[in-house]
Amino acid sequence: MTRILEQARKISVPTKKEEEKMKKLADSLVKKVRDEASKYSQVVTVELGGSYAKGTWLKGQMDLDIFVKLKTDTDEKTFENIGRKIGFDSMKRYVPFVRYSEHPYVEARAEGTRVNVVPCYDVERGQWKSAADRSSFHTRFILETFDENKKNEVRLLKKFLRGGGIYGAEIAIEGFGGYVAEVLIYHYGTFMGVLEAASNFVQGQTVGNPAKKFETALVLIDPVDSNRNLGTAISGQNVAKFILAARSFLKKPSIAFFSGKKRNPNAKNLKNTIIIKFNYKRRSPDIIWGQIKRSTTALAGQLELGGFDVLRKSAVTDEESEAAMVFLLGSPVIEKFMVKNGPEVYRKSDSEHFIAKNSKNILTWVDDNGKVLSMQEREFHDAKKFLESLLRKDLANSGVPSGIMPDIKRGFRILYGDQPVSKSIKKALAVLTSTDGLVFSTNK
């Protein structure tokens, strides 16, 4: 175990050279933001936040969060406009774009580093006006309570979460964010302490002291705001994956838990996989991810109503122009005929109505329990044809969000999983159709 953890630290903790590069870049970018912010009387100050400011950032994963703090009497529209203007003007050479949390903020990529310019209010603790207002208090909390050893324990946990594909609070992942990792280390002391605790988590596990009742798979209370549950952003599936990964690592430690293990698609499952692929007009990643995820859930429901067994589903986008909804089915082709269960004959009105409604079916009969049954031919017994008809003729009633309908109307393709697809879809197929050998370890 000691050897594995030492190896993990080497790939988690930044080198001195990286630290120097990051400091130089951070100083330069903060100055750009401050120069633009100085043009607005509503701005109180500009400060660094996030994992870099706290000293918990990962080797090779350099992100910068720059917070623009505005006076509390700034109205919401002005707040958003100033935040957006400062972000775009300060990052103009780095192709900035808007992202969304509770309020819009600006993101750019400078010298390989993701940079977020985020507006927030200059509030007293507890007097939150926007979600980002807590960030400076988070930074202060970690700096006051963590020494270098604790910070490196956070890095181990982040690397472990990233290796398992469950790191990141954004809607694309719905996983464990950086601050979540820090709070877990705060409560359990070390990376190993977190895994020991996680391996025994129960449904609705509560960590911290909540000011009210929460109902999520993991309830993790923000130390600077007892009314805030950090577990809200984490999907139940990812909580479960974390528990299984913790148990597996404790049984059989491996550096693969930190570096990630390549997944290859299962050829048999690929034949039962249906892909709806289309191109979209570029928009904020958060918006397109939300739209694709809701569309995937809606279409999975439609497939189920059509008689198809949806085992797993996934939403995919390259965040540039391509998106896809992927479904692993029990079978893409089902029985041509279906049996409808009717009421018992003793329910006179109901049984007569059922018989009249199904009079043109292939076969109607009564079973040994006195229940009326009727067999009819399905309109669609092929999932591909079912989806094609739904998306071409009845898209408005499919449950697909209206914001994504124009993209689908411009054109889509329905493919099977064993047909040629893009890199991002291939990656999703690998996860969807194969077993994670690390998480589902059978070693006792």
C-alpha cells in the first residue's frame, strides 16, 4: 500500500517547475482582470480562488478561478453584464465563452490552463446573494485548516476520483468536485481515512452537521454553510461507484485506480446498442449537456413505452458540434406481437369497453382467472425504425427539450454500436458496454 501511495503522489503533486509556471500565469491573468475591473465602480476587488489559491490543484491539471467581487447593492442584470464584460475583455486573446452555474461566467483556455472569470458579491458570511459568494470563504477555510500534508491528501483523493471517471461537479459528469474532495479530507483526515469511511457508507450517509433535512445518496454539508448540501450535485450512480472503488482499492491496491484503466467495448453488447447522432449549433457546454441528458432520459422512456428494454443510457458531446444519445437495449428487435392485459369479466363495464376497443386485434381470449387478454401486432418491433418515426413524425411529443429540437430537425443519424463512430462516442460506448474491472473487483 505504501508503495502505491508514493507512486500516486508522484503523479498527483505538481513539480516546482509547474508551480513557477502557474504562478507566473496566475499573476499575469489576475492583472488583466484587475485592469478591466478597475473600469467599473461596482467592483470591490478581484481575487484568486479555487484549487490553485488553496494549494490543492493536481499535477498536469492547471485551472484558475478568478473572482470579481461586486458591491451587494448591484442589481442582478448589472451584476451579470459587468461579470460577462470583464471576463470577455480580459480574456479576449484566449477565445472566451460563457458558461452557466446559477449565474453566467466566462471561461477561456490560456496556455493550456482553463481559466474561469466569475462574478460574485462581496458579502458577509451567510448573507449569500449568489452561489459563487461562498467561494472566497471556502478558500479561507481550507487555507486556515489545512497544512501541506492535508493538501497533498486532497490531491490523492482527487486523482483517485479522476481515475474512476467521477471527478467534476459539472453537469456533464455529476461527480465529486474539488471542494467536495477537500471537505471529505477535512472530516476524515487522510485519503485512506476517506476510503475506509466510504467503503461503509449507507444510503443517505450524512457527513457534517446539517441545519435541515436532505435526501440525497450522500449528504455532505458545506463547513461554511450548514444549509448547503454538497451532495446535491453528485448523482446516486457516482456515489455508488465511489463506494465500490473504495472497497476494491482497499482489497487490492493498484496505481491503476489513480491513472485510470482503458475500457474496451464489449462486442456482443455493441450489437444491442443504438446511437442517435446529430450536429448542433455551438452553445455553452452546460446548456448542451443539460439538453442532451434530458433528451436521453425522455427517449429512454419512449423506448420503454414501445416495449424495448433499456438497460443503460448515456449522453455524449464533444462540446464543439457533435452530440449523441446512446442506448444499450436488451435487444434492438423485439417480438412482433404483444399481449394486452384487460380486466376480469366480473367488471362488466370495464371488460366490455376493453373488448370493444380491441375488437380488431388478432386474438382475444379469457384466461383461467377470468381476465380478458388480447394480442395485437406492434406498430414497431425494431428500435431503429421506432426512433426514426418518433423523431421525424412526432418529435414535439417525444419529451425532447424544445431547445434541441431545431438541431435534430436539421438532421440526425441512427447507428448501431458496431458501426464506425467518432472518438467521443467510442469512449462512451466503451463505458456503456463493458464492466469496470477495477470497481467490480472480486478479490477477497
